[in-house]
Amino acid sequence: MTIGAVPAAHRQAGAPAVGGRGGWAVAGLIGPAYLWLLLTIFLPLSAMLLFSFLTVAPFGGREAEFTLKHYAAFFQKEFYRTLTWRSLRLGFDVTFWCVVVGYPTALALARHVPGRWREALFLLIVLPFWSNALVRIFSWTMVLRGGGLIDQTVQAVWPEAPSLGILFTYPAIVVGLVHSFLPYMILTCYLSLQAIEPSLEEAALSLGASPLTTFRRVTLPLSLPGLLVGVVLIFVPVIGSFMEPRILGGPEGIMLGTVIEDQFTVVFNWPLGAALSYILLAIVLLLIALAAPILGRPLAAASGR
């Protein structure tokens, strides 16, 4: 028997017991999380999927039958398709401005702001999460309305300036949603940028690359995973948002999300609301599937595969 055979035999003899204990330990750790996901996500989604195929919600002794009319209504009525496009456009616009503002902010925090100042700025970034969403939205009505804080500030400098109130317009919705979701973009991009080894950027600079080339060829590709995570975290909930469009948009705030909310809370047509929700979910999954081949190569390059 060789010297190396003894440890190998020992490992083989002890592997099942160690593996079994390790398997039960892992199951005990992740089991509650999966059970929580099952109870809070998959069961409600399954119930909504069932409701979407019913004529009426099976409450109050009402008899429900299976039907496809709610899904057919989406394709038969141009109203729903128009609202879907408006919701998707809102998602693209909000995500775009979050990237434009959030990525440079994260880059500045990761590369140019010292420790204590960075902590103070992070506190300001996450501060909106400490307040109720309705409070944040209604506070924007005080700022964006005609005669609001923006108008008073501008007219204090230029008394004859025209009103800059944009409340109950599409830009007001974008402003409110960008304010709500911008921290997600900053935090995900910052974590991705912090994971980049500074020596990589220093090596590119020492080899003669300009700061712009270093950013384009090194920093941006390596931080792309965090950027894409932020895009998904923002785009998916924004297209289904209803509070910001309803409060800040007024008549201009009718989106598919507001119609879905009305089906559940006003009209009590739960099957139609569930069907519209699943159609919106299917559109999001389709967009992600179409974008996956395009984004797969940069992500693979960033991960070093």
C-alpha cells in the first residue's frame, strides 16, 4: 500500500457519513428559505394563475367556470395593448435615467470618495428607504406642482419666469420613479465596482491606455454584472407600478399597472386582473429571453469564462 493510498481509502470510507451530515445540514439551512418562498410567492402565483382562467372569482358562493376570455380580451381590445406599450416605455425611460445617474454616482463613490464621506453619502442614498413610499410620492407633489418649491426657487431668482410645474404629466411620473429606484442601481453598481481589483486598472494605465480606454475596456465590462442586476431590479417592478403613475400622473398616469390594481380593488374582477398580470409577466420574461444572447457574451467575459 502506498502512502497516498491510505488517505484516499480513509476519505472514501468516511465520505458517505460526512456527506450525509453535510447534506442534512445544508437542507436544514436552506429548507426554511425555500419553504418561505413556496408559501409567499409560488402559492399566491398559482392561485392567480387559476383565477385568470375563471369567469368570476370563486367567492361568496359564486360558481366559476373555466374560460380564456380574459386573455382574449387583451388581444381584442387595443386599449390594453396601448397601456402595455406605455408601461414598457415607462420602464425603459426610468431604467435609462437610473443608469445615467446611478452608474457615475457608484463609480465616484467607489473610486474617488474617501471612507467617511462615502459612508455619509451612502446614508443619504438609502435614506428614502426609511420613509413610507406614499410619503415620498406625496412629497414630490409639493415640489413638482405649479407654485411648488421649484417654482418658488426659480421665481425668487427670476420673478418673471414661467411656471415649471410638471405635476400630472409623464415627466413627473419618471421623476418620482427614478427617485424611488435609483438606490438599487447605485448599490448594485457600487458592489460590482468594488469587486474589481485596482491592479487591473493600474496595469492598463501603465501599458499606455488612457483613462477613457481603461474605463471602456476594463472597468465597464467587469462591472457589467452589477449594472445588469440593477437594470432588472428596476425595469421589472417599474412596468407594473401604479402608485406613482396614479398620484403624480393624474390623467396621464393610466398604465397597465393602474388598470390591474383597479381590477382587484375597484371593479373586483380578479380573473381579468390576474390574466393581465400574467400577460405582463410573460412579456417581461420574453424580453429577458431575447436579451440573454446579446448580454451573455459580455457577462461571460466579465466572469472570466
